[in-house]
Amino acid sequence: MTETETRSRREQLLAIAGGLFAERGFKNTTVRDIADAAGILSGSLYHHFDSKESIVDELLSTFQRDLFATYDRILESTPDTAARIDAIIRASFDAIDQHHNEVAIFQNDAGFLMGFERFAYLREHNRRFRTMWVGLLDEGMRSGALRTDLDPELTYRFIRDTVWVAVRWYRPGGDVPARTVADQYLTILLNGISRKEDHA
């Protein structure tokens, strides 16, 4: 098998395992399950990965590295708080669309995986995500771009949970594209759902 074929096979196995982890949960998926789904013997899987922990590690570390690289580019691209919030929300829904399995694995199994030192980076990324959002909200309140009566910590938690929980119902390739979901979410987040005249 050539290097290109080996790389391609490895990517196929990652995709198969990612789908199983997302559907069944990491703890409930065995190496044999992955091998069976791939049509190979369990021993053959070990030619590519030394454990199922290595598989989920590669899935999550690659996804999170790329996601935070996207966030960093957004933060560096403009000082405008509203534009940053808009772009970060859109990037998050794009991630749910393009990396659905990885997001589902994180949502379902991060709490368990973070108990192992190997996955300490998940805790660090959670801290980094919180720092990014609370900083944006504080900045927006100071600049006048956002209401000044917000609690940044609570607002961050609401945004975090309402965005990423969408992985439970959103289906890539379905009737509603990620861009439409992001548009609706931003409308609700920034403008509310009440008619403006009701507050006159």
C-alpha cells in the first residue's frame, strides 16, 4: 500500500469511527465495532491507530485546532465587536455543519474524556472559549455596541449552550442550510423575538 493509499485509508477509518462515536458515544463503541463497520479485522485497525483513544484524540484535536485558528483569524480581522460576534457565530454553525461528528462527540463525551490527562487540551480550549466570549461581551458593553445591563458570564453561557446544542437536531445536507440557521440565530440573539412596537 502506497503512502497516499495509507493516508486515504486512515482518513476513511477516522470518518467511520467518528460516525460511530457520534451516534453511539465513545464509551459504547468498541474497536471491533469500528473494524466491523470498516470491513476489516480488529487487528488491522491497529496498523493505523494504537487505540480508540488515539482515534478520538485525532478527531477532536484536529477539529479544535482548526476551529480556534478560524476564531483567531476573525478576531484579528476587525476591531468591530458586532462584526466579530457575527462572524464567530457563523463560524460555529459552519463547524456544526462541516464537522458534525466531531461536534457531537465533544458535546456527548468531552466531560468523560477530560478526566484523562491526554485530553487536557479540551479543558484548556474550554477556558480559551470562555475568555474569548466574555472578553467580546465586555468589550461590546464598554463600546456601546451591546446593552450595558448584560451579565457577561451568563450571556456567554446562554450563547455557548444554544449554539452548540444545535448539533442534536441540525443535519448537514438537510432542508435548512447552516447559513440560514446562523441568520435566524443572529436575528433572535441581537434583535429578540418581540415586535419593536410592543416596547414603545
